[in-house]
Amino acid sequence: MLNTIIFILFIIGLLVLAFFLSRMRMKRSLQQVLKIFREKGALDHHNAMTREELGITSQSIIERMYKVRDYKPYALQLMVDAGIIIFDEEGKFYLSETNFANSNLRKLLE
């Protein structure tokens, strides 16, 4: 009986650890994506860039098998959905600093 309780607590602990590690990596990826946009100068529609130009591409199936998961593409999509990064009609992205300043994600990243 005691072994079962210890096993269940161990599994719960692993799930909590996995949740916090995933959250920490996503937060770091959000910060990295912001840094990439600012360093490359993709801050308005005149300087918008593609994913490839920004270096934020999804991993291939083979890369996912032997590399650590890259959260930057997921962070980019989250920021597009939140309206922080604008996806224009030419298929390019740029960072809207005003939208970022007014977003809830800004509080998460502080």
C-alpha cells in the first residue's frame, strides 16, 4: 500500500516537473523570438521578414528525433495569435512594439 502511494506521488511529481520545465522553455523561447525580431530590425511592415530570414523554422521529423525540441516556432505562433507579431499579406512577419506593450504576454515575460 505504501509503495503504491509513493509511486503515485512520484508520478505526480514528474508531471508537475514536466509542466514547469515546458513553461520555462516556452518563456525563454518567447524572449528569444522578441530578441530576434529586434536584432534583425523587423519592427514594421517595411522591414518585415520571412521565417527563414528570421531563422525561426520548424524542425524536420528527423531533427525532432535526435534534437531537443525547439519552442521558437510555437512561440512565434503564440505571438501571432496574440497580435504581437503581425503576419502580412506577403507572408512576412514583423513585431508590433505597441501591441506587445499592451499585451498580457509582456507581464509573463517580465
